Amino acid sequence: MAGNTIGTLFKVTTFGESHGEALGCIVDGVPPNMALCEEDLQIDLDRRRPNGSRYTTARREEDKVQILSGVFEGKTTGTSIGLLIKNSDQRSQDYDQIKDRFRPNHADYTYQHKYGIRDYRGGGRASARETAMRVAAGAIAKKYLKEQFGIKVNAFLSQMGSIKVAPQYTANLEKMDWQQVNNNPFFCPDEKAIPQFDELIRNLKKEGNSIGAKITVIAENVPVGLGEPVFDRLDADLAHALMSINAVKGVEIGDGFDVIEQTGTQHRDEITPQGFKSNHAGGILGGISSGQPIIAHIALKPTSSIAISGDTVDINNQAVEIVTKGRHDPCVGIRAVPIAEAMMAIVLLDHLLRFKAQCK
Amino acid sequence: MAGNTIGTLFKVTTFGESHGEALGCIVDGVPPNMALCEEDLQIDLDRRRPNGSRYTTARREEDKVQILSGVFEGKTTGTSIGLLIKNSDQRSQDYDQIKDRFRPNHADYTYQHKYGIRDYRGGGRASARETAMRVAAGAIAKKYLKEQFGIKVNAFLSQMGSIKVAPQYTANLEKMDWQQVNNNPFFCPDEKAIPQFDELIRNLKKEGNSIGAKITVIAENVPVGLGEPVFDRLDADLAHALMSINAVKGVEIGDGFDVIEQTGTQHRDEITPQGFKSNHAGGILGGISSGQPIIAHIALKPTSSIAISGDTVDINNQAVEIVTKGRHDPCVGIRAVPIAEAMMAIVLLDHLLRFKAQCK
Amino acid sequence: MAGNTIGTLFKVTTFGESHGEALGCIVDGVPPNMALCEEDLQIDLDRRRPNGSRYTTARREEDKVQILSGVFEGKTTGTSIGLLIKNSDQRSQDYDQIKDRFRPNHADYTYQHKYGIRDYRGGGRASARETAMRVAAGAIAKKYLKEQFGIKVNAFLSQMGSIKVAPQYTANLEKMDWQQVNNNPFFCPDEKAIPQFDELIRNLKKEGNSIGAKITVIAENVPVGLGEPVFDRLDADLAHALMSINAVKGVEIGDGFDVIEQTGTQHRDEITPQGFKSNHAGGILGGISSGQPIIAHIALKPTSSIAISGDTVDINNQAVEIVTKGRHDPCVGIRAVPIAEAMMAIVLLDHLLRFKAQCK
Amino acid sequence: MAGNTIGTLFKVTTFGESHGEALGCIVDGVPPNMALCEEDLQIDLDRRRPNGSRYTTARREEDKVQILSGVFEGKTTGTSIGLLIKNSDQRSQDYDQIKDRFRPNHADYTYQHKYGIRDYRGGGRASARETAMRVAAGAIAKKYLKEQFGIKVNAFLSQMGSIKVAPQYTANLEKMDWQQVNNNPFFCPDEKAIPQFDELIRNLKKEGNSIGAKITVIAENVPVGLGEPVFDRLDADLAHALMSINAVKGVEIGDGFDVIEQTGTQHRDEITPQGFKSNHAGGILGGISSGQPIIAHIALKPTSSIAISGDTVDINNQAVEIVTKGRHDPCVGIRAVPIAEAMMAIVLLDHLLRFKAQCK
């Protein structure tokens, strides 16, 4: 119980079900005197929002966020900030058929067994809709990081199915063209990959199937010193935050699983008076930021809700078949790009504040 | 600051530097009336300990653990348990040459910049020696999980460099021969892989280099219901705990990064009245245990301390070369097997207690 | 920063300023399958609400609470519960004159110096209006405690100024007539004291002054075993929760400050096979509930906002005089009765859940 | 479970039973580069220690503290500090007779019922001996507060039984002669009260009885801004920390329970350009330090262990009589003076670090 809070000094607590009255969030620990308005949050919420394009769900949500406290005359006051997004366009009737049966790969089975009750409408609390509040809270963190420290947090879709962004785009992340990333619905830096992604999604839609994806998240201008060993290491807290995103099954820092086959001489980032020669470490050494860009990768499983019939059981453990109707993204990875940015920003701000506490 | 505690109800706090007086740990939240003695902890400490074999460091440490509180007449009392391991065999003079220069891939650089001071002897707090206390605390968790719930946590070395354990050993983890895993210095279930690992380590020793590794951790008999969405999800907390282990750069739950190329029909674990048909999810759905085995994989970078000269800077940012002397494992992944078990056990017990709080 | 959360397993996080858009709260850790509706919370909110009587402020607030999540088809689901109360009847213009000057005894001075900015309207976040959400959250805790464990939490006004409730009413708290307490605007068990309280308040209103008060809080049917020494003792956590209520300057458990003059033989509650002979300890021994009623007393300072001119400084540290206008209770202690109940209930439920985690 | 940690950024975790192997503590969050040695801690430990005088217990403990980590070449490194005090002079046989019966006013009853087992020797974990580690950790906090911020934390015995320190000593706490306080075994600023305390203790010893006491704690030079409303208010956290001390039954901030009879005009501390005119608030407004001295009072119950026979039950709920033998202080309040200082210092440093995190 009580698992809906993240952070120590910058603390985010959320509530809300997919088809409930509203989603909400309390963002506690925002430093005072930062200019903040709803539009600052709306930008990222709109990036996460299903945009009516054929790539994502047809569900139309306004995701209009309200700031209810903690801001006075356009500035943060240092007190807790209450955020609210009212739910609209809820076609709950779509979900009547899953009331009594567990969709494979979904949280239906575990929520029912854990709590003995579940809000089955749209996945209830387990719906990715919950992540809207993460994006809103993350937008506050991103704004503070950028304005006060010049820290920029960005992410892009680096792979969908077997289609990868071309190596030249990922070889030097510091030269990434973020405008290009954000002007296409796939958050893709590689123009040539876009039509391939497009075709893959079309085909999956036709067959009613879904696909996994990989996202890369980068934070630039992070000062050396963030992270509190041995348990609240920066990498450990990032792994926690990123793995807490719906559908994420893997987290890498820097070279991640590639390190298995690396030798010590290949992996170590040698140092010169001008800086590190390479960044295999992903900007974190010993759990503390090194001053290099922080780089993380996450793997997202294919959307659970698919239109191809599968075997499952009902609430009485009787064998049944299930086809998930409703409006669903064939690839949840796409919309997870701003969510991944948000979670990294939340962790970085929390650690930045903890680091400031230590400084003279 | 204050990052040396993990857990909510089962709480582990540690201290100790590689070449300080002692390592210590406070294990808080151990349920009362469990039989416990030092030997229960020593078993796992001995598994982690450099054993004098040619595969690991030549340093000889007794790692003899003392229980200083919380146990009365052989049983836990419910109060906090103090653990202590005195350091011995400290050849601090080995480290004089790194006093003023930063070993690449090490935490020297970040500790110095974060704190403005560092205990450079043997890596100080950033040394893997710190993990001895994790293993001791984890042994308590493992004992309780096993005795009270039949939950068994085990790990094995699944890959070193490009050498992988043969697929038949990993295809059905529930049939793993753990006795075989634990009777060889590589924690390897595949007899044929052992001589290959052996040869790889010999060659690396010769050239003074090191190599990465992959470890697989499995928990069996975990009941459905552990995990507290949306942030204290079981997978998120496991990712945190496993990524907090020295040298870990990646964490996967279930199929991990393989999910990127999977379709929804491939990935979803269909359900029958007899149980799940497969376990791509790694035993966790929606952040909650499903009753299937929990499966995680971690990637460990090659040992940072190598005998091949590399470029770095000294404390005045002057270019220097460095060769790490001292006694070091060519593959830290080997000794990390019991550490990974410990961290998974710590997280599972914490969540088990949180789950019990919810139950009637 | 980030001080707006209380609790470990039953966790309450709040936001909201006196004259902002709304007050809100996230209640996390409510066990599933408890019947819950808005009316359950409204009962206590109405007890706290200024009721238009001459004893409390003339401000009319509906304090209508909405449940936005965590309840499905009338039952709690185990997920976080979002609560919202919209602010109405905000006469912010009343506060223009205090924009630039610090009301003595208020938080104006400290908020301004801490944050460099403050929402001065009605005291902003420091207003007692914030406590509405505590009462709402506490009502959930009270309901669960009562239904699942028969634990009843009640409070009454035991003193206002020098007027005390007659000794016969406080000698045996277990025989208190709670119906009598709740059917008068002073939460007073002593019918004869009511007209005296009434007269005191009338006189204070006339002169524009205010008065302190004492509240006694009792929890009955609390099982033995709640409290987690040595820091999360039940008495320590109660002291924290009760002292966190606006205007509270003192907290006592059991005999409280009277123990200073007691001898060991006077104070100790001897035990017989039928139970304790007395309850000087207030139901807590060694930080753990003893099975006897939990008894606490709190002292509340006189209302800070008074109509008698006083000396202060403005934001530029210039000497000015101030008279607080607006609608204010002459005795904040009265309305604090349901707040004190709420805080005790929140702590008890948190500890009850922690205790359950320990049990087999 | 897991109640042995206090603090957010400055975190203290303790272990140890009265008659176990050792007491220990992990102090996490000590800023780096502070000079620190064992003698710094020993000074306060010696103030707490039974000194062989007739005023306190005849038990002789060396209470020799060891620093096991976190300090390198005489300076703190920013990593967790492990502290250890070995127990000696344990006459456990003294306690055999209480093995099966519950001493009234003690924690015997509640520990046995909570955990189903208890280390009965000397009260086990519930013994005031546990507070030695608080004093050691508090000494670190005091040193940092004093050296870095000029904050001084001191306490004195203000009342024992009905004997109070004369008013002139408490009227202006900022002029207190701390040298006088610390050069007598009663921590008493009033020379005339000392022989009265002395006589009271002698008489109590003769009759085998005990007495309560009151301690006043003051922190000077505390900057404005410490405290994180609405729950982690400075007063609330002080109440928590002070109430967590063994035998404490009441906590007051500033005028405490006297506020009940005060009017608004009496209580409010008016402000002038030169500062506050008075300090009824005890240096805290709205949960945030005001820049005035922080003042708190605590009430300590009479020692539980007395030599006068009393009624109780044994572990089988059979009526028995009990006389507590062993070596016990007739007034636990005396030795609690340095403990109270320690707890206030721990809270202040924690909040100072949290405040620094907020600052630019």
C-alpha cells in the first residue's frame, strides 16, 4: 500500500483511474519564485496526448491541466502544487466484456488477485492514462532544471520492432536535432525511418497486433555530483523511475547490456584535461553524475490490448477467449517518449535538490 | 545525502569503506521469533568472498560477520539487528599511487568532485567490498522468505564476455540444478561452459584486462500480489535494488530488451485454468507479482581496475597515465551472483510485509 | 521542501491555499473493499465547518468534498484516493491591507522570509483552512478503524481560557457521553460549562480579542502492539501529528506534564489479571499501545487574527500598526476538535497497518 | 516494524539492547569536510553517562564510542558514519527475576505482547541505554550546527518533583550561564536549587521511590526559515523527536500549555524593526523558525524501576508482586538533558539541510 509517491525532496504523488472522474497529482518541493502557468505543462501533455493521427489511439482526450495551488500571481510559492485533469470522452461501455475476464499481458489478473476488487473500466489505475500526471509533474521539473541549471532532458524513439534509427543519429547524442525529433508523430530523429515506422504501424493495425519499442533518454548539462550512494545512486533511482513506467521491461544506463561483451579497455572512458574521451558509462560513475550527458535506454513491451483472440480465464478461473476492443495504440512506446523525459527530469531535480543540501 | 538506506518495512542501512575499520549494517523490520545465528549469514558471505581461487582476487578476507543485537537466545526479537564485519588484510599502501589521480571507469572522479574529499584506499565507500553487508542482510531476508513462504531466490552467471550458458539451461528456469550452480566458482549451471569461462579469465589475467558479465536471478513460489503501483511497483523496486549494485549497467524483467522486437501475440502470456502458458513477463504484470517465477537479468561492466595503462588526469586536472595495481577480479560479475540474490530477496521481503499490511 | 505528506503505509498528502482554487488531498494506503462515499467524509467536514453560529467565523464555506478516484461502485479499490474541495466565498479584498505587513503570531513573517514570496490572501497555505483535508482523510481512517477493529476516536474541548470542564466528566473518559459532546457548538461534555464558554466568547468578540484552549483526544479499543520503537513510537508519531495542527503549542500523552511532580508509586499503572488499575500512561508504554485507551491532550494558542491594534513591521522592516480584519474564530480550539480526532486516527491506522505487516 | 530511523537528509538509525553485545548507530547525511574525532562525541556521552555519583545509577559503563567509517584523515567524507559502543559491566543475573513478569510502567508488557518475545535483560531495546547512540549522533549534529552556523543547542533541568529552578534563571534564556549548568550533576542553573534536588534524591533513594522532571531545551542563532509545512513543520518534528525519548510524556514549544489561558494580545509576539518584543511562540511561527531562539520543554515520568513492591502479572497473567532490583536512577530526567539536546540538534540539522536544498 501507499506506493503512489516518488521522490525525497521533489516529491510527486498521483491518483486517478482511466475512466474515473479525474486524474490528479501533488507536486511537492518545487522551489519558490519560478514563473509557472498551465501552458508550461500543457506543452508536454499535448506531446503525450493521442493526437488523432492514425499512429495512436482514436480516443480524444483534451488532457487540459489545471493548477489548483502553489502558484500565486504567476510564480511558485514553495508550497505543494495541486494539478487536476478531468476525464472526458469515457466510453465505459466498451469495457463491459472484460469485467469478468483477465486480458493476457494486462494488470487485470494481478489487480484482481491483490485487491479482490478492480475498476475494470479502461484498465482503471493500471491504464497508461495515469502517466499524464507524470508528464505534468515532469514538465515542472524540466522547466526548473532548464531555467536554473541549463539542464535539458530529451528523448526519442530509437527502435520499433526490428526497425532502428540509423547509427549516425545515435552516435553523437549531443548533436541530436531535437526539433526534428519533435516535429513527427514518432519522435524520430531519422527521416528515413519514419515511413518504415508508418508502414509497420499500418500493418499491425490491419492484423490487430502490436509491437515493442525502445526509447533513448538524454540529459545534458548535468553537473557532476548528483546521486547518493550506496542505495540512492543516480543510476538506481533512474532505473526505478523508468521501470515504473507502464510497459517498460528493461532499463540501461550508458552501454547497458552491451557491457557484457566489453573488456575493461573497451569500456573505460579515459579522461583528459579536456574531459572524458568517451561516454560508455552514460554519464554516471559510482552512482554519481560525472558531468557527461546522462544516457538511458528503455524497452517497452508491445501493447497488451490487441484485437487478435487469445486464451485466458474468467474471474471463476474458467477458460474463455478474449479480444480486446476499444481504441488502443499499436505501439505504446511512441507516447512514452515524453513520459520517459518526465521521469528522468523528476529524478534529476530530486537529486539536484539533495545535492544542494550538501553544498556550502 | 543520506542514501544508505533501502526499504520501507524491511529496511537495510549500511556503512563502511574498503579499508576502514569495519563494515556494518542495521537490518530493521525483521519479523520476531525467527531462528537466526551468524552461520546463517556466513554461508552467503562465503559464497561472495574471494576464495583464493585464480578466478577472483587474491585478497584474503575472512568476512566474519557478528550479530550485535536483535537476536535473543537464538531468535529474532523484532528489534533492529546490528551486523559487523571487521576489516583485515588491508594493504593500503597499494593505493598510495591513486591518491591523487582518478582511475577511469571508477568512482574516484565523481566522489572527489561531489564531496571534495575521498577515502581513496581501495575505492573507499565505492568499493564492491560494501556489498558484503548487502549479502549479510539479504541472507536474513532469504531465510525468512524460505521458511515462512517457501520463496526461494537464486541466481547464476548466464554470460561472460561472449560466452553464454547453453540455451537448454535457461529455457526452463524452474528446473535449474542449483546444486550444480553452487558447486563451481563461476555459479554456472552449464558444465561445458565452465572450462571456457576458465580460459577466458586466464587470458584476461595474462593481459591484465577484464570482462563484463550477465547474471540471471529467479525467485520461485512468490505469491500473487506483491508490488505497490504506481511508483513502488515490484519491477521498479527490483530495478532500483539491482541497479544499485556496483558495476551494474542494465536491468531486465522477464524478456527485457527482447520485447522491442516482439509482437503482442508473441509477448502476451496467455492464461489457462491450469496457469500461464508462458512467462515472457518475468512474473510481474502491472507492477504486481503474478504468482509465476520472478525473473530478472542484470548486465555488469568489466572490472574497472585493470593492469593496462590508460589516460587520465590527476587531482589538478593534469594529464597522467594510470595502471591499477592491487588484487582485483577480472570479472566482477562472478562474485555479484550472491549480491544479486540478496538484493532481490531484500525487495521481496519488503513487499511481502507491505502486502501483509493490506490483507485482512 | 516536500513536507506535505504524513504516514508510512497510510499516507496523506495535501495541497491548497485558503483563497486558492481548491484544497485537495491524496489518501494512499486505504485497504480495498471498504464501503466509502462522500457523505462519510462530509459528516466530519461539517463538524469542522464554520456553522454560522456566533461562536465561530461568519465565513460561509460549503466544504463540499468530492471523491475523484480510488472508489469503484461504492467500494475502495486499494488505489490512491483523490479528494477535492473547491473554494468559494473568497473575499480576498479583505486581505489587501496585510499584503505588505506581517501579522504578529501569524506565519506571514516566516513564510515571507523562507520562500521570498507568499500568498497573503487569508494566510495562504498557513491558514487553518488547510485542515479541512486532514479532516476528510481522517474520516476515512476513522471509518476503517471503527468498522474493522471497533476502534473509536473522539475528542472534546476540555478547557477554554481558565474555564475547565468539570472533573467528573474527565475522570472516566470511557464513560464519556459523546452524543452530548457533539450536540453543542463547543464539543463540550459539561452542560454547565457551555454558558460560560458562550459568555467568554461573546466578551472576546466585543473586545476583538481571542483565547487559547485545550482539547482531549481519546481512542478506545486500540489493540496492544501499535508503535515501532525506538523512533516511530506511537507516542512520538502522535506528538508529531498533533503538533502539526495549526496553533498547537503542546502535546501530552496520558498525565503529560503532571508526571513531573509524580513519584514512581503514584505514576505506575499496576497490573492485575483483570487489567491495569489505572491509566496514567495514556495507553502507551515504551512507545507501544498497551490495550488501554490512548489519551492525548493538546494546547492551542489564541487565534492570531484579532481586531486589537498591535505593533509590527512591513515587508521593508518599517514599523507599522496592524488590525486584522476579516472573519475569524475567537477561539481556534473549538473547530480543532474534529481535526485532532482526524490526526489521531491517521496515525493509528498507519500503525495498525504496520503492525499487521509484522503479524503472521 | 522498521522504526529505528529518524530524519530525511540527516538520518540516524540505531540498534542495540541494554545487555547485548554492543550499541550502534549509522549517521547518514553528515556533510563532508568537517573535522571529526571520537573525542567530539565522547564529551556528550560522558555528560549522559552515569558518573558514579549518588545522584544516578551505580552502574559503571565506559560508553567508549568508536567511529568505524565515514571519517578519513580526521575529516568527514560525506559517506555514512558507523558508530559503536561495546557493552560491558552487564550484570544480567540481576534481571532473572523479571524474566517472566511485567514491571508496571515499563515496556515489558507491550514488548512481550507485540513481539511474542523479548530480551528482558535490563529492559532490552526499551532501556534508556539505547539513548547513548542518540547522544553520539546528536554530538555530530551539534558540532556541525555550531561550526557552520553558530547554532548552539543547550538544555537544563528546570524542575524535579515540585522543586523548580528560580524564575530569574528562566526569564531570559539567552543569558543562561551554561557553564554553571554543566558543572553540577543536575544540569541546574540555580545554585540554590541544587541542595534541594540533592535532598529530594537522597530521600527517594531511601524509600526506593522515584520522581518526574522537566527539561528545557534552547537553540540559539537558528536562522529564519527552517521547517517544511504542513506536516514536516519544525515544531511537529521537534515534538516527534523529543517525545521519542524514553519516559517523555509531554512536549511544549514556547509557552506550551500556558497558552490555554492566554488571550491573543497576551500571546502574540509583536514585531519591531529591531526584532520581536517577546518569544511566547518559542521561535516557531506556522511551523517555521522565526529567527528567535527555539524553546521547548519536556516532561519526564518518574523512573519505572523502583524498589517498592507493586502489583503486576506474570507471563501467564497470574497475579504477582514485583520489586525492581538493579541499579537505577531515581530521576531519569537528569540524564535526559544531553539526550534532549541531541534530539533537538538532530532535527535542526535535518531541517537546515532541507532548507539549504531550497535556497539558490
